[in-house]
Amino acid sequence: MKEYLILDNIPDQMNEPAVLYYLQSNEIDWKYLSFIKQISSFTDDLLSDWLNISVKTFRLYKTSQQKLKANIKEHILMILSVTKHGISVFGSSKAFEKWLHTPNFYFNNSNPESFMNTISGIRFVDERLTAIEYGDNV
């Protein structure tokens, strides 16, 4: 799969069947993490924090042929999906990232990015994006 097609093929909806089907039909590897870094300004530190791995382990995935664990693959897919949704809602990666980094009432006055380290947190971020699409406050 060419990198420019990665985002196009990511599920628009983060429901379990779509996520499971994608995980079964595609090999999630370093190119997905690399793609996240290409379309955003997310750092190795931030991404490794979201994936609940050390920066050293994160960088090891880049330099070795080590396969990603299933939970890491799912997390990467969810990060890509919510990023795709955020870009759609805000019109650009930069605007979406600004929203992620800004304290928000709906996130108990925390930054939405602080919820990205769990699948439930990513789903909550995605739900807030859907609310914004339908006119709820940012």
C-alpha cells in the first residue's frame, strides 16, 4: 500500500467491525507510524506516550524488522482514524493539532491529547469531534 493511500483507506468510523476487519486485512507496520509523523507534528515522545511504550522502543520499531504487537497496531489504527476525522472537522492537520493541545471543558479542562493513550480515550476524542461536526461547542 502506498503511503499516500494510507489515510484514504483508514476506516472513517471507529466501530469494532471496521477496526477488526482493517487489522485482519492489512499489515500495520512502521510505515503507518512514519505516515502519522509525515502528516502531523507529533513527536516521537508524544507518540510513544500515546502508545504506552518507551521512546527507545518506539525508535527500535523504526530501525528493526521487529513486528508490532497487536495492541500497538490497534492503537496506531485508532490514532490514524481520529487524526483523519480531526483533519476533516478542522480542515487541516495544524488546526486539529491546535485543538488537541488546548485545554477543553469537555475533557475536564485537560488537553484532548492527554486522552490519546487509551482506546477509550481515543473514542472519546472521536465522539467530541462528531459533536463538533454537528454544531456542539469546540
